[in-house]
Amino acid sequence: MNNYSSQRPYRGIIPPLVTPLSGADDLDEAGLGHLINHLCEGGVHGLFILGTTGEAPSLSYRLRRKMVELSCIFTKKRLPVLVGITDTAFVESVELAHHAAECGADAVVVAPPYYLPPGQPELLEYLNDLIAELPLPCMLYNMPPLTKVEIGTAVVEQLLNNKGIVGLKDSSGDMSYFHHIENLAHASSNWSVLMGPELLMMDSVLSGGDGGVTGGANLFPRFFSAAWSAADNGDLPAVHNMQETMIQLQQLYSVGKHASAGIKGIKCALDILGISSARMAEPFRAFNEPEKQAVASLLDELRENPLLAADFDAVKSRD
Amino acid sequence: MNNYSSQRPYRGIIPPLVTPLSGADDLDEAGLGHLINHLCEGGVHGLFILGTTGEAPSLSYRLRRKMVELSCIFTKKRLPVLVGITDTAFVESVELAHHAAECGADAVVVAPPYYLPPGQPELLEYLNDLIAELPLPCMLYNMPPLTKVEIGTAVVEQLLNNKGIVGLKDSSGDMSYFHHIENLAHASSNWSVLMGPELLMMDSVLSGGDGGVTGGANLFPRFFSAAWSAADNGDLPAVHNMQETMIQLQQLYSVGKHASAGIKGIKCALDILGISSARMAEPFRAFNEPEKQAVASLLDELRENPLLAADFDAVKSRD
Amino acid sequence: MNNYSSQRPYRGIIPPLVTPLSGADDLDEAGLGHLINHLCEGGVHGLFILGTTGEAPSLSYRLRRKMVELSCIFTKKRLPVLVGITDTAFVESVELAHHAAECGADAVVVAPPYYLPPGQPELLEYLNDLIAELPLPCMLYNMPPLTKVEIGTAVVEQLLNNKGIVGLKDSSGDMSYFHHIENLAHASSNWSVLMGPELLMMDSVLSGGDGGVTGGANLFPRFFSAAWSAADNGDLPAVHNMQETMIQLQQLYSVGKHASAGIKGIKCALDILGISSARMAEPFRAFNEPEKQAVASLLDELRENPLLAADFDAVKSRD
Amino acid sequence: MNNYSSQRPYRGIIPPLVTPLSGADDLDEAGLGHLINHLCEGGVHGLFILGTTGEAPSLSYRLRRKMVELSCIFTKKRLPVLVGITDTAFVESVELAHHAAECGADAVVVAPPYYLPPGQPELLEYLNDLIAELPLPCMLYNMPPLTKVEIGTAVVEQLLNNKGIVGLKDSSGDMSYFHHIENLAHASSNWSVLMGPELLMMDSVLSGGDGGVTGGANLFPRFFSAAWSAADNGDLPAVHNMQETMIQLQQLYSVGKHASAGIKGIKCALDILGISSARMAEPFRAFNEPEKQAVASLLDELRENPLLAADFDAVKSRD
């Protein structure tokens, strides 16, 4: 798409892994192993653990550290591992980053602290201070619906020279913002610019973005990787075809009602597919039987979709 | 105000203490001691540590635990100590509550988890689950601007029978909500219902509320306690008189620009008064010289206000 | 409550009248006559037509003018008539104000234009420009949830010397804002400061406010007038007693689901009481049978409340 | 892009015309004529008058009718004319639609009523009722930041069979919503689906959308038409190239500070280019000298951009 794109550190699909749980404060370790194999074999380009989809803020610090250790072990360097260290407490972010480095992770991901929102100048100072103490490269994470503050374009502009930063993941859903960031980042840095919302992933790549951190790739890594390739190759007919499947997948995320509906839908489907547990961390709960039936029915419909066949076949053959 | 009000556990002014800091991850222990003495001698009715004003989410877990220990030691049972245990991670809230119990604290305070917001049914389950594991009585904390979710009246109605709860502190600024809660709580429980925003404290007490968790009481404990008494006694001329001072105090909270302006103003004034350090935890910074001069000027104006004389005199005599 | 309160132009209860309709673009003239008599005989202190509760923006200009004419005729100078002239188009506001003056109305009420929101300096200029062209005294109307912009305290401060203004009605629900305005207005002007939300009316009057523009007074003018008097006299036990009834009345406003639920509830109850039509203007609809039954049941419960007996008796005797 | 796209009624660039003013309630008729010629000669595909950019809600009804008459006269059937009839009052929308039909306009455009927001079922009934009374085909207009309500996908689904509707213009900025609508509309109707925000126009067309209602096309009709063609032809290198200019143009819209900054910037630039007056309707004001200088400087920079040369040349030659 761009002559210099090959110099950017992260390109392609980097799924935000769910955190499989077997108890209130226990990992479903077998499930995590299955999930990581499912993704590594599914052709994605990296793994992002302990993000929003990974329910990181809901996990105890002990469990977060365990999740980092096991993810690095199970991945066996097949793919880069990016670790979310977003926290309201500076010190906790730094410590988790050091733990990630010791475990062999490749990068960390940081959204603004999410309780009392900093102003833009405060955010700039915070990010510079934090990144100075990190032992790994840092990906910024823009998520204003949950952090109450945008990493504004003026702040991004001043961070472009910060050598500790390797890119920005935008989950705002605001495609105008993304265009501004993409324009800034690719004009004067080698940042990777990644898209969060699935329906915008191919748009973003067509317009010069580097890839997606798309929750649905937990389930369908081959489909999402193929969709990224189609967009990265500028194959518009394939993009149009695949976008219909992207829209079809959205139904999985709206079986539930509240803000956690998307994560619940993905975890429930992973459970039905025999990959990992549906259990959620407090304050959320796995779907009850009626919602579980609804997810199962949707999966049955999706099984008819030829674009998802490779993913369903891979799951079946693993049995 | 009400025949049964004497049975309610918390009445009066319970300042939300700032957390005095001497370094990025260090308490200003001397300052904390001064502050606690200033408040105990100032006639307030309880101490609330590790709330929003206490910058709790910005502090490392180690520092939060230290803050609980020292606050209990310095208070020497002169007043009840309430400890904020709000967290996005269930397990961390429970552990901090146990630590608070071991240190001799009297109650804990819980707002909803503040990253991905739970729906109302999820919030109800979460609160019941959490409170079942707490070793101390629990005060609910309604803070929708920062948690993105209100503890709705329907949820409150279903929590009225939960014996682990001793009341609700409302910082929403929505006086209609407060009236609904006050009506529910006092009809069928002995909950204390406390007000956060200072300008609404006397209104709330006139209408049957139990008191205030008012940031300005860090600075002027005698004034706030007297204001509470005036309202609790239904002394309307005194209330009107004191409300003008309440409005005058607001200027201290708007010297800065961002969401943290109120805390910065209080910490800066405490520093000028020789009580405790102005230092803020990341992602915030203490005021620079111009803002500090503005706070000093405001304090000079406030010194002329006879309603604040007792507080200023007490500070001076402590020197 | 205040030595100078007698100099303020509007004190007491000024109900925001619903607009009774008999067709998509027709007034229920008989109903309007009944309603105005019901209110004049019910002891309220003024009538406010063409506000939010009056569905003014939903009415054609022809119908708004007709509503002004008939309201003035039916009122027969028994009470002051205030006319809402809020509009997105400056010229239309001015023309409606002149029409109101010709019909014998006493004042106009103006909220900020409500499509593309002006900034604060733009709002200040707009209000000064508009008021300069008005033939009647003007009451400001703060309604940020619907206009997207607050009449900020800095703007109010600069308007205090504008001789065309007689007060401000605050429907923000933000009691801290109200205190700031009340403090500004009564320190340096004779503005009347009125409260919109019913649950805050008595709080506001206890703290020095002048009265309420309370939708429920369409139904229960005697009760609301008595509640205002209790607060204006500082009779706290009566205030507490009446506040419980205020909370009970809220159920009428939550039978429906959307933003129009309050108006629908009032219009439906007025219909059941035989006063005026339940019909709503587009884009809203009168309640269907199930909601109508719910309102009827609530009215039956309210009939048991002795504080509402005088209002129910007056309606019955009118039959 | 799509075999059936040729059956859709509106494709391409349909600028939302500013309303040139010469006084508080007077059209700059000469300016309007220049503007319409500028656009007709600039290769756009339709004209949309009385939208948000046209300040419609700020104009008196008399002026809106005049604007419709003159626009139809000046256009001389060179292009289809779409007329915004959005209003809070149903009757006024219908009357303006009839006026538009009499003047020879081709379609009307309707956003939800924008004061008290309807719920989704209310909105559906409202739109069906309104469209039944319209003498011209109707384009829906989704603009939640200003109307407070989205035309939700479930409502759109139920409107697909309404023969009075020819499409939907989406100004939400929410590209996920756009994808849902585009998918619904093109699967079962011949609706045109148009994009409002400029930075998203080419994305939307690449993904199957029909065109843009882009404010900047008032200034640069040739550039916007060429950008639309590049996207409609799937010419990705050209799209990337043009997107940089789109981003450069954004500076024009952020010289001012408030919500009206975009319209002010366009009107100011049109004035500098000698096309039409900079005057704004209340509650807004044309830029003062410093902002005007800033716009002039930006225009000087844009003059260096070869992609805009055709537009600048056309303006110069018109002198």
C-alpha cells in the first residue's frame, strides 16, 4: 500500500485475546493454550493480551501476571506478544511492564488512566513520564468511551518523536480521528496505526492503516487475516464480499444487552467451539442458557458462510 | 430532624482526605499526621480515606495499604475511619477491605467498578457478591460521572435488606436522585445518606440527609461542621449565611482547569497553610507558581471571612 | 425569606401549561379554558405557556399564536401570563414576542436556540441582541439537556445589568448551578430565580429561590402552591411531609418510556380528570390503553393522599 | 462499484449550500447566484439547500421560502435541488415541502425533530406520518449530535419499504452505523446512501456508498467531484493522494472555536474568494479580522496545492 509500510513494526491482525477463566481468580490454562494455538495456527500477526476484551481491569494483579507468563510460554515465540499495562496507578503499570519484559513479551500497550480524566497537557506529561520507565516498546491505545479522554491529535503530534512508541491502536470508532492520526504518524514516523472496531478495519487498511485489533479474530483468525490481506492488497471486490461477513458477525456481539455484550458473545462462542471457557470476571457473568442458545444458533448460521469455512474446519479437526 | 436519625451509623461531616505525598510512590507521613490532627481537632464526625479526593486509583496498592495503616494509627480511634476499596478488580477490593479491618478501620466505601460499565442487574449481583466477602460494614458510593454507571434506584431498593450496607454517599450532583434515595433509605432502613458536592450539603441535610463528604472540610473542618449543625438544626438564617461562604470556597476549586482542579486546589491550600504537601500522584501535577499565587490570594480573601476564623486561628496556633 | 424578595417580579408557582389539542393542528379550546380556570382557582401565581411541557417546538406558528391569544383571553388578567418564545430563528422569536404583547401577555421566556449550539460569547451576544428587540420583560430559561448549552454563570453575570431581564428559570437539575445563579442574581439584581424540576422546588425556595415552574402543578395547583408556601415560610416539618408526596407524584411521569413520558403522563391524567385532552403533537402520541390504565391506577392511589384532597375535590365539584 | 448502483437516485457530490446573507433577515441574492453557478459549473451532482451548513433552523420561515424559490430559479434545472425541511413542527415541515414542490425542487431532506427527542418507535411513526404527506421524494438525514436521536438501524429496516424515501444521508461520523445502513439499504432497496463528514466520504464510497454531502464542496466543487470519482472507480493511489488534501482542508474548519466554526470558515473563505457574503445568521457572527486573516493565509497555502488548482482557476476566471 505504501513503500515504507514494511518498516512499520506491526502490520496485520493482532487479536485482543479474551482471558479464559476457570474460577473467580483462576485462569483456564488449558483453554488459554487452545486459544493461543488456534490463533497462531490461524495466521494472525501478533497477540494482544490484557486489553479491554481481555477484561484486564477486572483481573487481580496476580492473575494478570500469570496471564502474561502463560501467554508467553504457550506462544513459544511463534508470534509477538503485546501486553496491556493500562492502569490508573503509574507504579502498577511500570511493574507489569517489567514483568512482561522478563516473561519475554515484545511490547506493551497503554491507554490513558481511566478514573479521573487528565487534561491534554497532563496526558502528554504522563505518557512521556511513563514511557521513559518502560523496558519494552509501547503502543498507545485510544479508547475515549472507556477512558473519558482522547489522546488528542496535538498530543500525538508531540509524541511522534518519542522513540519508545511503536504505534497507536484506535478504538474510538471515530474514523475522522483515525485519518488524522494515520496522516500524522505515517508522514513523520514509522508508527503502526491499528484499528479496533471490526467494521472499520478494512476501511482503515484501504486508507493506509496497518491492521486491526479485532475481537472477532479470537474466533475466526483465518477470516480476519484474509480480510486484512484483501484490504492491504486493495482488492475491492473481495473487501466488499468480506464486509458482509463482518456485518453478519456483529450479531454475535449483540446477543447480550450491556457494555460487556461483545466479550460475553465471544467467550460464549469460544466455549461452544470447545476452545476455552465462557466464564467472565466480576462484575460480569457468562451468558445464561437462553443467550447461549442464541449464540449457538448464530454459530450454526455462520457455519453456512463459505468465508468462515476454514476457521470452522480447523476447530473441528482439532477435536 | 427525624426521630430515628440517631439510629443511623454516620451523621455529620466526614471529609474525604487528600493523600499527602512526598514522592511518586511515598506518603508525606508528617503531613498526614498533621492533617488527621487538624480534622480530629476540627470537630468532624469521621474520616474517609482513599476516595476520589484521596486519588486512590492513582496510588500503588502498596501505598494504599500504607495509607490505611498510618491513618488508623494517627487517628487513634478519635474518629471512625472509612476506607475506599473501589476497584475494577473484585479480588483487590476484598483484599484491601481485609487489610482495613486488620488495621482497625470502621467501614469500607465502594463505588461501581469503573472501566467497562456493568448494567444495572450486573451491578446488583456484583454488589451483593462483594459485600458478602467484606469483613467491615459497607457504604455505597454513587459517582456516575467517573464510574459511568449510576447505582440506580431499583438497585438501591433491592439492596436495602442487605445487612452489610450502612449507607450511601451520593456524589452525582443530581439532587432528584438524592431525594429518591433518601426517601427509600429512611423509609425502610437505617442507612446513612451522605452528600458529596459541597454546595448541596446543607440542602440535603435540611431535607433529611445525614451529612456530607465534602472536600473543603480538609481545609475548614470547623466551618463545615458548623454548617452541618445549622442545617441539622433547621436554622435557616444560619444556613443562608453559610451558603454564601460555601459559594466563596468554590473559587479554590476552579483555579486549575481540568477534572483534577478541585483536588489540586485543596492540596495547594493545605501546603500553604503548612499542613501537608501539595504533591499530586501521576497523571496529575501540583500547581505551578502562578496557580499557587492565585490560591494564596484566595486564602488571603478567605481569612477576612469571620465564618472561617476559627479554622484559620487553629492552623496558626498549631505553628 | 429575604427582605428584598417582595421586590422580585415573580414568586410562587408558575405552572408550565400543557397545550390541550383536539387535532394535529387544532387546540382543544374548551380544555384550555378548563385548565386555565383550574389553575387560576387553584391559587398558583402565574401561567407559563409554550414551554417544553407546552410542546411549543412541536406546534405550528399559527397554533402558537392562537395559544397565546386564547390563553390571554381565558385568563382574564387573573394571573400574569408568561409566553415561551424560544426559537432557533431570531426573527420568529421577536415576532412571537410582539404577538404576545398585543394579546396582553406579561412577559416572555427565552432559552438558547437549540439546534447548532452557540458558544458562551455567542450566546451572550445573542441574548443581548434579542432582548433589545422584545416588547415585554424577559425571563431566561436554562435547559441544557435540550438546548445543548448552559447559560453559564459568566454569561449570567454579564446579563445582570440588562434591564430587560426579570429572572431565570433553571431546568438543568443541577442544584450547584442554581446556587451560583441565585447568589449572583439576588446580590445585585431583583431577578426572580425559579426552579424547574419538581423534587428540587422546595430545596430551592428554602435556600432563597423564588418559586417553581413545576409540571405537576397542571394537575395539583393547590398542593404545589401549599408546598411553595411551606418552603417560603421555612416550615421544615411541612416541607418534609410534602416532599414525600412530590416523590409519589414522580410515578406519573415514568409510566411512559421516552423523553416525552412526563408530558404524556400529565396530559393523560388531565384527560382522566375531565380537564383537557390527552392528545400529543407529533412526534409524540397519547398513551395507549395499558398506560392509560396505569395512570388511572396511580390517580386512584393519589386520591388517598390527604395533601392532594383539595385538588381532587375541586375537580370533582367542577363536574 | 455495484451493478445496481446506476438505479440509485443520487450519486456523487451534493454540496450542502451555505445560505448567503446580506442582512439579519435578507438573502445575499447575488452571492447565491454566484455560488450556484460556481457549483453547477464545478461538476457536482446535486444541490442541498437548508441543511445544517445552510443554517436553516436560524432562518425565518419567510427567508427559508425565499431561499427555496431563488435556488430553484438560479439552478435552472442544471442539477437536482434537494430542500431541507427538518423542523420541530410537523405542519411547518409539510408546508415547506409543498412550497419546495411548487418551486420545482426535486426532493426534500428530513432529520428527526430536534428539541425533545422521540424514542425509536415514536420516530418511526413520525417519519411514516410525515412522508405520507410529502409531495416530493424524501432523503432521511441522520444527525444525532444535533438531533439527540439516531435513526436506528431497526427503524431504517422498517422504512426500507416506504416508497417515499430515496435514501439516507449520514452525518453521525459513526462509520460502523454507515456500514450497517449501507448493507441494509443496498440489499433490499435502491436507496442512495450518502456521507456527511468529508474525511469519511471516500471511505464510504470505496465501501459501496453513493456519495457525499460535503461542506467543503461549496468552495472546491471540482476537487470533491474528482475525489468522489476516484473512490467510485476504486483508484486507490488517487484516493490516498486526495485524502491528504481532505485533511489539509480541515484547518479551514477549525479557525473558529465553537460548533459553528466549520460554517464560519466556509462562509469566510467564500467571501474572500468573491463568491458570497460571510455574514452569519443569529446566534452566530462572521469571523472578525484576526480569524479572517487566518482563513486568508490558509487559502494562500491551499493555492499551492495542485489538486485544488482547477477550483482556484475557475474562481479567478470568473472575476
